[in-house]
Amino acid sequence: MDAIWRVTQTPDLHQRWDLRFTSIAYLPRRNDSEPQRFRYATRLGFGLEIEGSGETVGAQAADGTRTSALEFGSEDRRSLIRSGSGYWKYEQGSDEVRFITGYDYQVRWGVIGRTFDRLVLFSGVADVCEWFDDSTGRYRIEVAVTNRIWGPLFGYRGSFDVEWIDAPDGPPPSRRPRREERRE
């Protein structure tokens, strides 16, 4: 659970796997009891970038369950999403971590914005379960993507291995993408 928490709660790591964000940066706070404020940016292409901000808090229960909750929004009138909130809950099972999420958001642009949101931009919701299978020594994953209008879009069930390597200078040339884009 510690590794999953770290990857989802550390901005530099989070923006590597969450393609919705080009950058996420925590802002300074006076003490650890305050909510963590952050800024985010999403590059949409053609030089268009949308910025927003939010606050997040995290907690760990006595049983080890962890929850992070956030509120976010953008003042940028080009952003479809005006504001939103959500949570991620992490529950430790006997040999897996269950990840539960919920969210809600408000869109701009009235009927046009709601239609665009439903039909085009946020057209699928993915339920993903990933765990380490001790009996096979492999990571397992199940994915089901559905659309609230069209129903099931696709699914995937599989397994994979992970090799963790120390790479202080980044990935070796053989593992780098063909194109790289510098993000700040």
C-alpha cells in the first residue's frame, strides 16, 4: 500500500501516469495540519494549456485504510470543468490493495458543455483493479470501461512483471520514447 500511496500522492510521480495532467505542483504550507494546496496544468495541444488549483487532504484509519480527498477547479473560461471534488480510498486486503474512487464535477457552457462532456470528452469510466498475486509471483490487472450512454466499451484482464531499476539519470536510451517533451 505504501508504494501505491506514494505514486498517487507525490506530484512528480502522479503526473507521470495520470495523462490528464501535464504538471502538478504542491504549494507551500505553514504546517502539516493544513490542507495541501496545489496547482495543475493540462496541455490540450495546439499550444493550449488549461491551469487550475485545488486542495487535498489525506488520512489513515486505525485499520490501515487510507483516504485522500480533494477539491479542484479552474478559473480559465476555456476549461470545460469549472469545479469538482472527489476521493480515493485504499483498502488493504490479504494479498491486494483495493482502490475505490468517487467524484463529481460541474461543467461550464450550459447545455453545450453538458452534451460535450457526456458524448465526447469524458466518454468512459474505467474500473481498474490491480494486485500482486502471491501464488504466481506476478501483478494482475482487470479493467472495465463503460460509457453512461453506450454501456460497456471494452475490458482487459491480464498479468505482468515489474523490474524496478535504479535510474538516477532517467531511463536508459533504449527505454526512452522516440519523442520527448520537456515539461516545467
